[in-house]
Amino acid sequence: MTLPIVAYGDPVLKKKAEEIDEKYPDLDKLLENMFETMYAASGVGLAAPQIGLSIRLFIVDGTPFAEGEDGDPACEDFKRVFINPIIFEETGEEWGFEEGCLSIPNIREEVKRKSTLKIEYYDENWDLYEEELSGIPARIVQHEYDHIEGVLFTDKISPLKRTLLTGKLSDISKGNVDVGYKMRFPKLKRK
């Protein structure tokens, strides 16, 4: 089932999410719905707060970044579930890359991030992993991890750029945006 994606301005997107345990109800169904929602919106990642759940869970599928002549081979089979993740190290040169977000449609801005990270997380079977990621896979994870920390990519751009986006961000929160997927807008005026 495709779920509505929460739009910019909803308080759930600015809240630090809570850990879950193996008893979390219907986790398999939730993950299935999250992947279906992410694919329907042509995303490469989706965090639980983006569907209104303040829990430490996100999914990724970086496959679209593996395609084309500029594709990153590290994204080829980069499909994962991250439960209760902890990034415990970020290293390397900061590099800029234009990011977007399903909760902030039609806005893309360059965000600088470290090139490599080390992360610990549980997968959908509650197996514990420790992994080092670099390049695009690291960036996708950093972006989604920010969501469970209550941080949006627009928080990482310059204050001037953020000011210039104020009108567009306000329009998104009011539902004045054209998207090809279901969304829930926090300031939409009901008629």
C-alpha cells in the first residue's frame, strides 16, 4: 500500500525519532509499504518520519545511481533496511552534491557531506551489521539518517539560500505544489 508522504512543515520531520524493538507491530508490512511508497515517488530513500512515524527506521535503494555512464557501481545492489542505526564516524573530504527530498518536492540544493561513514544498524531480520560506506551510498544514508535525527537537507544549506526558499517551502507545507505521489500537507486549508 502506498502511504502519503509528510510534507515540509510537519512537526514529525523536526523531531528526533525513537528506537524500536523486535516487538514493533507489523514491521514486515510497514517495510513493504515503505518500499512501495518510495518506488511510487521515484525516491532512493525513505525514513519513517516521512510517513508520519517518529521511529528510527529508514530504507534505501541506490540502484538508480548505478545507471548511466556517470553511475556509481557501489549503488548497484545497494538496497537496505536500517533499524536503530548509529553513525559513529564520518571521515574524508567534504563534497557537494545536489540533494532533493520526497518531503520537500521540486527543490534541490547542493549539500556538503563527508565522503565516508561507519554505521551500525539492524536489518529487517534483526541481524546486527557494522558497515563502512563511501560516495553516493554514504550520502544516501547520511540524508536518511538526518531524517531520524529531525534534520532536513534544507537545514544544511546557507542561511541566504534558505531565506530565498522561504516562499517555496511555505507553498509546499500548504499543498501548493505539483507532485506525482500522495502527500500529507500540514497547513493545507480544508474546504
